[in-house]
Amino acid sequence: MKNTGPITVLLANDQPVLSEGMRALLAGQPDIRIVGEAANGFDAVQESRQLKPDVVLMDLALPESNGIAAAEQIRKDHPGTQVVILSDKASEEHIFRALNAGALGYILKQPAGQEMMDAIRAVRSGRRYLSPGIADIVVSNFVRLRQAAPATNPLDSLSERERDVLHLVVGGRSSKEIAAILHLATSTVDTYRSRVMHKLGVQSVAALVKFALKYDLTTRDAA
């Protein structure tokens, strides 16, 4: 059943002035309820485990485990919790590391007022939210990768089953989930995953996702 109650939010920020402003802004929203706060990455992970909020609004530069590492752990612990990264950094490296870690939103601190509320509502419904400046960087990276793509397509080297596994991996499925969908053993899925990565010349799932973006690979459900 779809959750129709207020959006529960955990604030993770080590700057008291900014935290106070965020609290004041969100307190005036009838559909948003702050359920906890954390001043570092370690506490953000612990509080998320206990409170299981709908959304964690988290500063990128947190002490004791940064926002990216904390986001990855939070998403691993409780996939139902979405993460919005709040940052003053707009570099490709930080953006793609955050997105690869599972953050569904990335917004800039200046200005963050209305965007913060829009991002919280968007990710709660499963939609990605990026500040306009961040979206421009993502699109520019996509265009550059498409233009740099070679004429031959490395995907042609994959078997049909390897393509099935690749699509599901890029879609965020775990080996256990893929095994259930394709009616395979988990160890067999891991073998296919390793074979795909070897054939495509990538060393990590994050690199595999970037490869998929480069070749305009869209996710699909395997038959």
C-alpha cells in the first residue's frame, strides 16, 4: 500500500546554522516531518537504521564517514530510504560518486530552499532530483560520452544471457534478485557478471553503469 502519511526526514549536517535554517523551513511543510538529526556520517547511518526515514537529507562533507560513504551504507541497510545529497561541490567526480552510491537527489546549497523541499518530495516518490546546474553537468557528460563512443559496439560480444544479466545489473538488481528473475543460481549470476565485466573491460559495477550510459543502454526486464 502506498504511504500517504507525511514524509519522514532525517537531517544529517554538521553546520548548526544551516541545520537550524533547514529545520525552520521544513517545519512549515505539512507533508514533511523531521524525525531525527545527525552531525556526522556514522550517526547518520545509525539513526537511519533505527528510524528508517523516507528520506535522508545529507551534507556531502560530513565528518566520520562522508556523505557518499554514508549514503551507500544507508541504501544498503534500508533500500526504502532515499538519500538527497546537499553540497556546495558541483564537480563531475562528486556528482557521479554520489549517484553511484545510491543517492537519488543532488542539490546545491545555494540556493537550496525550495529545491530542498522539491527534492524531498521527488525522491520519496521514486523520482530523481538534480539541481539545474547539476543536471547540466550530467547531460553534458552524457553527450560527451556519446560523441566519444567508437563505431563498433562492445555489447555485440555479449551472449543473450550475458545481456540479460547486464541489463538487470545496470537496473540496480542484486545477484540474488537476478538469480530469482532468470531462474539461475546466485553463483552462476556472479559468474555471468564477472564475464560481462571482463568482456567490456570494466573493473566495478560503477564503471559498468557508466559504460551503460555511454552506449545508451536502457534497463529492461528479462523474459
